[in-house]
Amino acid sequence: MRNTRPVLATSLLLSTTGCGVYALPAGATTQAQVLRQDWIVFTLAGLFVAVVVFGLILFPLFAWRRRSNDYPVQFSRNTKLELIYTIIPLLMVIALFAVTYRDEIIVEHLGAHPANTVDVLAFQWSWRFHYVGTAINIEGTPNAPPQLILPVDETTRINLTSSDVNHEFWVPAFLFKRDAIAGVKNSFDLRPIHIGVYLGRCAEFCGFDHALMTFTVRVVSQTDYVRWLRAGGSSIVPSAEGSTL
């Protein structure tokens, strides 16, 4: 039989790197682009650890496979080796923590003067979007998901809360989740950078119709957004260039 182990090993490596790095969304917001870089760092670090661990597992199988009655040198301690495999992982953890902390500061930063503010209320089993300073309220149902309209290249402040159980605001293309908790206002900024339509959903099981608790985010040009606001949200929703899920 033809030896397929090299092929399988190569396929595993390619599939791992593909799913871990190249299959990640490019990031539809400035915050998502920062998070994507963080994910790539963690993926590469994980691959490095995997290569070292599997290498150490496989190396003895080939280096010391039994050829005679001779055995490799036996020892009970190696201070230098123990220091190496203790210090290197510790330094890696510190480095990953530092990278994540740096990126979270950027993602969690709330601008002093966001261009727009939307109050998002999660409830069983849909969403309501209220545009602060206007009379626009967009409320959905499980069978008619609402659509959140956002302008491209502008910062929108989202004030998120819940009217009942815990929910979670999740837009996969934004690489972002945030809990919606009754009595708690979670605020965050989003700055979309690509016009398009993005799928959103509740990412925390919240009851019978949890699977139907979806919404879409439509990112439009700033001109279309202003026109839509002036029409009180009752006009035909501006068309988006392309669609991204």
C-alpha cells in the first residue's frame, strides 16, 4: 500500500492553517480588523505549540526505536531542560496576554463624540433598534427579523440591554459578541468599513425560539444614511453594494 502518512500530515496542516487563519473574515469594522490580527497571533502560537508537542512525541519513536537490547541513557532530572520548558511557555503566555490587552483597549474604546447612537433592546425573541435623537424604532419578530442600518466609515455607539433573560448580540463578520443583560447597559462602538449586509444573531440560548432570534446589519453610504434618517426610517431601505454573511 502506498504510504499516505505524509499526505495526511500535509492535509492536516493545510486544513488547520486554513480554518485558523485564512478562513477568518477580513473584518467588516475597524474593530474587527484589530481582533482578526489577535486571532492570527493565537492561531500561529497554537500551531507552534502543536508542532513542538507532536515533534517531541514522534521523535523518540524514530530516534530510539528498538534495534537491540541497548536502551537510551536514563536520567531522573535535567535542571536546564526543566527551566527551558517552564520559562518558554510562561513567556508565550505573557506575550499573548500583552497582545490581547493591547487589542482589547482599542476594541473597547468608546469615542468621545460618536456620529450616531443606537439603543438596542434584546427580548424574547427578537430585537428593537431605537435611533437616539430621532423617532425611528425598528422592532422585529422571530418571523420578521429587524434590520439595523449603519453608515460606512462612521462610528456608531451601541447601547445594549435586555428586557428579560440574557441574550447576546453577535455579528460574525464583525468578529464581535456582547452580552445583553436586563438592567445593565453595555455600550460599544462600531465603525463599519465595507458597504454590505451582515447577518446577526443571538449567541446565547434564551428560550424556545432562540434559533429565530436573528437580525441583519445593513451598512450604507453616509449619503444614503442621512437620506434614510430624514425620511424617518419609513423610506425604502437604501440598496447595499453586495452582501456579506
